[in-house]
Amino acid sequence: MTSDKEKWDYRHANNQTATNPLELLVQNIIFAKKGKALDIACGMGRNSLFMRDSGFIVDSVDISPFAISHLQNLPNINPICADLDTFIIPKKSYYLICNSFFLERRLFPFIIQGLKKGGILIFETFVKNDNETYNTPITNPSHFLRKNELLKAFLDLEILFYEEKPTQILNNQSSTFAVTARLVARA
């Protein structure tokens, strides 16, 4: 059995990954006060680099040493190689938290507590869809949100934007559609 660390090292080393930051982050970063930011499951750092270039000091967390190694020694990026199944987000530490296509429900209360007053949460990931015409790169059923689950999980925050809709997903040379939930909220 392959560990999560090995699986993600392999994927990052052998698959072309997106280099453009998450569109939802690009559209909403202006609402966040400059300061510390957190990129959850940062992968190769596309969102971390964008947040850094937008004036934030970024804690970039991922389980993959391969991915984290690409963020070493970059100014205003603090790469943290950690398993998000056990990672604890420090309380009242971030003006911006980004969670892009990663789901660990245990982190939901820590995300809320990790935001400073006025801090912004950007969260986007897949929703379980019974319509078989949609497909995702994720195969584990526990890694899908249920309908409106993301919205309900963050109702203690001020919801600035929320939607669930089919989204085009580009995988290497192919394209498919999947339902995604997109949330922007303020502490």
C-alpha cells in the first residue's frame, strides 16, 4: 500500500500540474488585508506564489516533500511539509486562507479559528454528483463534499460568495466536467 506522501510525490513528479492560480483566489484576494496567508495542500505552489506576489507572507503546507522542495528558499514563502490529517492551524494567524481541491473535514473548525478578524477564506473543491456524465480526478468517495456541505460548514463566517456548479477540469491532455463548490467567506 502506497502512503499519501509517496502517492503525492509521484503525482507531482510525473504529472503536469496547473501553474495558474485558482480563479476564485485571483478574483477575491483584494478583500484580504495584507499579512500572513495559508495555502492548504499547496502542491507545487501555484496559489502560494500568487499570494506572495500579491503582498502576503505565505505558509505553504503539503504532505509531498517533492512539492515542498520547489518552494524552499523563496522569499516570503514558508514551506511546511506536513500531513494535513494531523496538522493544526494556529489560532487567529491568517488574513487569508486558501484551500484548493483538497478536503479534510477535520480542518473546518481549525480554518475558522485560524482566520484573524476580517480574514478571508477561499475554498474550492469537488462535490459528489450522481450524474455520471461528470468525472473528476478524485476516486475516494470521502474526498467529495455533499451538496451544500461547504456552505453549512462555514456559516459561522460571513458568506461573501457561494456556488455549486459544473466546472471544466483539464487533466493532462484531456478535459472533463465535475461539480465544484466555491466559497468566499470573511471572519
